[in-house]
Amino acid sequence: MSKPEMAAQGCMSFPPIVCDPQIIARDFYHPRPQPVIHPVQVINRHHFVPVPQHYYTVTERNVAVPPVPTVPMSSLPTSVSPASTSPSGFSPYSAGSPSGISPYSAGTPSASKPYRG
């Protein structure tokens, strides 16, 4: 049966039925910058630790030494020199002493200046 025949028989007399539309969702994602802030706090901690510092105080004192008895040169034997009259070889008149410190010089720093070593 053709359309004109169907129309003649009254088959085309019904109105068309329109259904509700079907919804098809298509999602598109586009990247977009989003600032994210991460706050960071830096704490500087200072620790004070005791460290020994050694200071030395030096005192100086003068001590009077009794004079060495003098012997007349005529009473000494000819083999003995006046510079080495003691048995140990030390003479207060010689240039040096066994310890390296002369009894006639200070040998130490001044008491007003502390020594820091």
C-alpha cells in the first residue's frame, strides 16, 4: 500500500506522537589554574651552650735574697774560677741558671695584664 492509498483509507488521519527528548550529557573538562597557598613558617632557634674559656692571672713578687758572702781572690786556689764556686756549677753571677730563669730578672709578665691561654 502506498501513501496515497493509505491516505484514502484514512490511515494517515492520526496526529504524530512527539516523545520527550532524551537527554545525552557530554562532559568536557578544561584545565584551569587554581592557586593553592601553603604557608611555611621558619623558626630560628638559638641555643646558647657554655664553652669554657680559661683565664690565668699571674702575680709577681719581689723577694730579697741575702747577699752571697764574698771571698777574697787571694784566698782562692788558682784552679778555681770565681764564676763556678758552687758544687752544682751554678753561680748567681753567671749569665744563666740551671732553670733558665735569672734570679735578678722578673721572669714573669706584669700582674696587671692577665694571661689568656
